[in-house]
Amino acid sequence: MKTPNRIETPPLSARAQAAAAWIALYLKWKKRFESWAEFLGKFWAAYWLLIIGSFLILGFNILSARTFPVWSCLCSMTRELSRTLLCSLSALLGLLF
């Protein structure tokens, strides 16, 4: 029995194998990127107002912290608290003695 004539492809060169590997990697990354893009598109469509509002609030807080630092606010609050405590303590001592 005679086998049918098959067209056999010659083995790929090293350069062609490398190119095929890069193409396969590109297709894999393209598929991954498309799935992420689809997810982010749906997420943005559902929550765009919340995202923009969050960035506005965060930006306002950063800009206000640059003009009026939080640490100076905390230091002034602790200074005010200690002054109030000292005043009340001295008033209490004045009543006792």
C-alpha cells in the first residue's frame, strides 16, 4: 500500500522559532490586556462619579496640607490643649490654696 504524498515542512530555523515565540507572547499579552481593558471600562462606567469625586477630595486635601500643614495644626492643637490644661490646673490650685 502506498502512502499519500504529504507536503512536509522543513524544520524552522532558530530565528523563525524565536519569532514564533515572540508572536505567541504578544498574543498572550494582548489577550490579557484586552481583558483588563474590558474590566476597567465596565468599572469606570459604573463608578466614574465616585472616582472623580475621590480625586477632587484627595487633591483638595493635598493642596490644603501644603498651604496649612497638618503637623502645625496638630502642634497648635496640642499647645492649645496644654495651655488649657495648665490654666485649669492653676485655677484649681488657686481654689485649693
